[in-house]
Amino acid sequence: MSRTITTTTRAEYCVIACADAWRDNGEVLASPMGLIPSIGARLAKHTFSPDLLLTDGEATLVGLDGAPEGWLPYRRHLTMVTGGRRHVMMGASQLDRFGNQNISCIGDWQQPARQLLGVRGAPVNTLNNPVSYWVPKHSRRVFVEKVDMISGVGYDSAAAAGPSATRYHRIPRVVSDLAVLDFETPDRTMRLASVHPGVTAEEVQAATGFPLARPPEVPCTREPTVTELRLIRTVLDPDGLRDREVPPA
């Protein structure tokens, strides 16, 4: 069956939007960071992206039931990372209009107001394989005119660095609790691709610290199929943990 359900929660729309980031990716390593992206990656493998590779987060490739399917030694992982064969979905403390991401610090580098995770693997991730982002609370504190420090590389920064930086660089989408955004614009600035049902384009713009490109009519994020909704609710997240991350609207 493929008819749609009208009782979908906001968190479930977010799961669907995250899952669609891996649509048609083929045999690549999914590296979701966070609960809802993890549910989305597993949903994608269950349905429209069966070739997607999942791991236990350490050194083992796992199947849909979590059972080990193969060994993923660090050298093989690095080969996949540097060859564009991994699609990461990271978080972001700040994102700007070109997709530059900050997870390191808030404020001036010499004396930051807040110390965060640090740069970590964000530069390597963004330059060597596709990276999408998940933002559970869309606000002007996250979507800023200019990030305080570049951790993940955006389109303008990659272009300035030259061909070696742009070969595998791609930001397929940004998913938030309000909308789906992408960079399908001539100048690679952020575009409002869809709003989750119950949200208006004006509300998304008001929660964003820079002007968003947008089509004349912004569509709604797609509805899940009956099968997808059943998988989310009974197989992937039967305890409803997704609603703790994104409460019902």
C-alpha cells in the first residue's frame, strides 16, 4: 500500500526528510549523528535505499536488525571517507547561507563566549564526502549570517580553496524541525525546499538570520507511506523517542 496517513507527527516528518537525504545514494556508508537522523537512515535502508551501509558506530557493518554483517577496519573506513562513498548527517551549532557549519565555539576565537565540541572531523567530512545537517530547533541562533568559526566547509569556502576542495564536496540538504532546505540555487545559497505541514514559509524565514531563497510556492514535506509510518512506529522507534527530540506541534 502507498496511501498516505494524515496523523503524522512533526518528528515523523523530520524522520522522513532525513531518510530522503539518502535516497538513490547506492552503496555508501550512512553516518547519521543523532536520534532522528539514525531512524531516518535505517528507514531508508528498509525501503528505498536497500544498498545503504550501516555501522554500529565502531568497526562493524550491521544489518537492519543490528546483527553484524562484516568488519569495517579503520583503513577501509578512511578509504570510503576520502573517496566520496560516505554520506554523513551532522549537527550544527551554527550554519550560514552557504552551508558553513560551526561546532567549535561561539564568539571570538581568542576569547569565545562558549566552548563547544571542537572542529572534530567536520573539515574532512565536508571536503571528502556528502554531508547533510540536522537541526532539531530551527532558530536565528543556529541559522546565522556568518558563523563564528568554520568547522564544516560551505560552498563558498570550498570554491575559494579550489578544485581539490570541491571534488567531493556536496551538501544535499539541511533538515530542521520546521523545514527542509538545500542549496539548489545558482550561487549555492540556502533555499527553502519544503516546509513541514503546519509551518509557513514566513515562519521559517522569521527563524532564520539571513534571507532564504525560495520558489514562488513552497511545497510541504512529503507524507510518509503507510509502510514507512508502520516501520517508524513499530520497528525503528516503538518507544517514541523521536517525540522527545521534536515534540508534537
